[in-house]
Amino acid sequence: MIILHTIAEVRRYVAEQRAGGKTVGLVPTMGYLHEGHLSLVRQAKEQCDVAVMSIFVNPLQFGPNEDFDAYPRDLERDARLAESAGVDVIFAPGVDEMYPDGGGKSLTYVDVEAVTETLCGAKRPGHFRGVATVVTKLFNIVLPDRAFFGLKDAQQVVVLQQMVRDLNTPVEVVPCPIVREPDGLAMSSRNVYLSDEERVQALVLSRSLRMAAERVQAGERDADALVAAVREMIQEQPLAKLDYVQIVSMRDLSLLSTLDQPALLALAVKFGKTRLIDNIVLDI
Amino acid sequence: MIILHTIAEVRRYVAEQRAGGKTVGLVPTMGYLHEGHLSLVRQAKEQCDVAVMSIFVNPLQFGPNEDFDAYPRDLERDARLAESAGVDVIFAPGVDEMYPDGGGKSLTYVDVEAVTETLCGAKRPGHFRGVATVVTKLFNIVLPDRAFFGLKDAQQVVVLQQMVRDLNTPVEVVPCPIVREPDGLAMSSRNVYLSDEERVQALVLSRSLRMAAERVQAGERDADALVAAVREMIQEQPLAKLDYVQIVSMRDLSLLSTLDQPALLALAVKFGKTRLIDNIVLDI
């Protein structure tokens, strides 16, 4: 496995692979890898000849009061894990390489409307603009055939699928299942922020999602009642500060009051300064 | 020369050319071709093996009170002219092919800031958003090595160069000189709107630009004085309705009060409902 830091190098590498007739899969990450990321790599290796992993903590997708500076970084550890999962090349650019015109800013943005206006999009203004912009840049740099994203960020997957469709981007966005700890906590680089006590109480996220899914299986179709039950269960945990619980259409992320179509139950909860998200697809 | 109407067909065509080792040049147009467009084709043929011309009147870049419906269209005539200039393939999609999600709308936009805020950008809100979005789509569909744009739309060239730099788009934007009628009028598809009387008075655009350039050659460095002289000359024509006259930096299109760097003198003038633009680079 090799590690490249410049756009020119990764372009050259990919061009050589393509000239040899190989297909290219991209796994965009912000590093501090966990089993969720590694499952994306395994998908990429299954579907493509070459797996490129980008590791870039993108300032554009963090709000002014968010954890850009504190976000955990450890390239050495990431490189070991990436290699063990089968990554062929890591692209790890600095902020100046990706935003040469000064301090993590850009004059050009990719804006996706509508599907960015609920869930995390409503709570993190500019977040998905930053995601859509950096993913467009990464696609233009790496020119992958396919790109692999985890469904823990379900809204991100929907936003990027919309973007790719609208802009005719020649990349297939492949959604991959959420990977969880044995006790149910969805894997996240931000889990390292949690104290022992918060870590225990954070189990309420997956527990409340399972509870809701069971009620749906038992026949519940009232989205508001489901949301209320989830809210109540989460609020029983003294350290949990609810950010949102919403049930939305899988198609366009519009809010649902009745489960009459494939739906996503998504939530965000804060423990201290740590904001965790999780979700489940509600099959009817 | 062949004419293709679907994205799938043009993708297949270009992929075959590329597989044969050929380079691809794109000339994006809204049709109703004139000598200006054909000069872009000749540039494309000089620099690339294959010349693709897109012909698409893009609803996204027209304002609600602009001439989208009235914009002149004649694909048969365009095809003859394009073939004579050396075009290999015309890509002429319908609105539904480019915007399948309904009526010439998109949920995803490419926004370029700063350089879109002066000149035509200030007068035509949303225009450059529409241009940047459709050009991104055309680039993603055709995947050209180079794309050729006329400097009559100088701001468009600057906006697209900024976009390509910011998004790492793997396409070189090639600016090409303005082509003029023998009497000086810059070629434009909109010139057909002009009455005989308007056509004569419209010569004031190029005449006033030449006058300003001569004053600069003679030593004038006061941008406000130059703008005032141009305005005065244009306002002598009774049918001319001035939209704007501005002198801006060639680098970032910021307004200049003194000519201390490469500058662009750009103007827009209305004759009846017809809005004409023209510009000149002021060398110092």
C-alpha cells in the first residue's frame, strides 16, 4: 500500500491503473478508521480492482462551533488498518492541497436543495454543502467508477445520490450497511469522545431504534407515535440531550406522519459535546 | 458528422473515441450558430482529435423575464454550419434529457461566489449558477480534455476557470477571442433580434470600447473617467439603454478605480428588448 499526499500523484497513480484496464473504487473518509470504514474497503475490493481511500478532515463541512480542530487524527494507525483491509493507495492531502486559495475556503460550492433541509441538514447549516463540494472534488481527482459510503450517514448517501443524478457525475454511489459494536452502538470516529458513563447511556440510540422497528413490525403506522416513544426512551437517560428524532421518506427525506412508504427513522443525540447519530430503515 | 440526442449515446460515442486513444474537445453552445461559435470549433479541431459541439438552450441560466422561449433555434441550419467547420458530433439533448426531474429544474446547483457578483452576474441573478451547473453536467457527460468558450462572455470564462480550479474538474477551459462583424459588432445569436436602425446604433458598443482603449494607450489610467466617456458616447444613441459599463480586474473581476493591473472594460446595452454585451481587454 502506498500513501500519496498530492493531487498530481494520485491522478498519475489512477491514470496508470486505468491504462492497465483496472476499475477504481473510492472510499472517502475523514480518517480515524473503525470497522465501519473497513467494511467499505472490503466492498470496494469486491466490486473494483483498485481501492483508493481518501483521508481528509474537510473544514468545509464543519460549522464554526463544531469539532474540526478536535476531530481525532492518526494517519499511522489509519495506514495499518487500511492496509490490513486491502486498501491499495491512501490519498491524504493537506488542507492547502485541497483548498489552495486560502484557509480551507472555496469560491465554488455544490448545493443540493430539498434533501438537505431535514435531519442533520436542518441542524448543521452548510454541512452538506461542504460534503457535496469535497466529494465532487474527490470524484474529479480520483475519477473512480464507484464510491462507497456508510448508511450511518443515511442523509449523506441520499444527498450524494441526488447530486450524482442531477450533475450526471459518472460515479456510482454505493451505500453500505451500518456496522455496530457487539452491544449495538453504531461505529463512529466520534465514539472516542465518550466517557465510560456516556458510552453506556449511548446504547439508548440503537435500543430505541430497535424498539421502534419492533412496533412497526407489530403493526404501528403512526409516525408521530413512534417518534414520541423514541424521544421518551432517550430522555430517560440523564446524560442524553436530544437533538432530533424524525421519520422521513427514504425517497426524498420529506417528513412522514404515516408509514405508507419505505421510511427512515433517524436521530441525533448529544452527550456532553459529543453528537452521535444513528438510524434504521422501517420496512412495512 | 452525427447528431445525438441522448446522454447515453454521447457517452458511448466518446468512450469509443477515447478507447482509440483520441482526445476530445467540447464546444458548448446554445445553437443558432455564427462565426464566433465556428471559430471555437476550429480551435477545438486544432487542439483535439475529436470536436463535440453541444447545442442546448439551458433554461436554468435564463431569468423569469428573459428570452428563454424566444431564443432563436434552428438545428438544421446549425448542423450544416457545424459540419462545415469540422464538428464530429453534435449533442443536442431536449430539456427533459438534461433535467429529467421536471420542467427544467434541478435540486443540485454549482455556485461560484465573488466573480459572479459584478457585471452580468449583478444584473442577471441566477444566470451564472445556471451556467456553472449546466457546464458541470456537460463536462460530466462528455468528459472532454478541453472546452472552448468565447471571450465575448468574458465573465463566463472567468467564472468557469474559477469553478474548474476550485472543483478540480479535469477539463481545461480554453478562452477564444471575440469574433466581430466587419463593421465591429460582436457576433451574437441575439443580433437577429435587432431592427435595421438598432443594428446601426449598436455599433456604438465596439466603437466606445475602441475609444477607451485608445485613451488608455494615450496614457489615461483613471477608470472612472474612462467609464464616464464610454457612458456618454453610448447615451448619444437614442435607442441605446445602458445596462452597465464597468472596468474590472482581469484576475478576479473586482472593480478598479485606477488601471494599475490587467483590466477588462465590459458593458451591456439594451436596444428594445435585446440585450447586447461586449468587452475589451485594456493593456497597460
